[in-house]
Amino acid sequence: MNIINRNKGRIIKKGEFFYLEKQYKDLNELIKEEKSLISKIEDNNFIFLDNMVSFCENPYYVLDKLYKRKSKKINYKNTFKLIHTGF
């Protein structure tokens, strides 16, 4: 669980389910990494149930514009619904 939490996104527990959330700047990156994330999830004793892709606001947009970095106002968020199988 710590490996996923540190390297692959943020894990949140709501009720009996766990949710892995990861933000992406590019939709192509999200699509390419989805299968590898599912295999990492299963390697760490979780069962993958469902995932949902949504839009979210880029929290660093103002700072990026201040430092004249190329940035987008909107990011993509992939949320995986999981169940933990063992401890």
C-alpha cells in the first residue's frame, strides 16, 4: 500500500473501499499508464473494481504562469475504486 501511495498517487479510504487518485496534465499519459497502474494495484493485494476519469483544476496554474512555465488550467484525474484483500 505504501508503494502505491508514494509513487503512483494518493490513496483515500471511504467506508470499506479504497480510492486511488492520480492527476495528469495530459490525457494521453493517463491512457498509457492506466494498465500498468492496474497491475501495480493487483500486485499490492488490492482488487480493482472500477475507475473514473474526470477533470480537475490545476492547483499550480497561477504559480506556473508567474514563472512563465507552460501550463494548463485543467488537469485530468483518474480515480480507481479498490478493495484490499489482506493485511
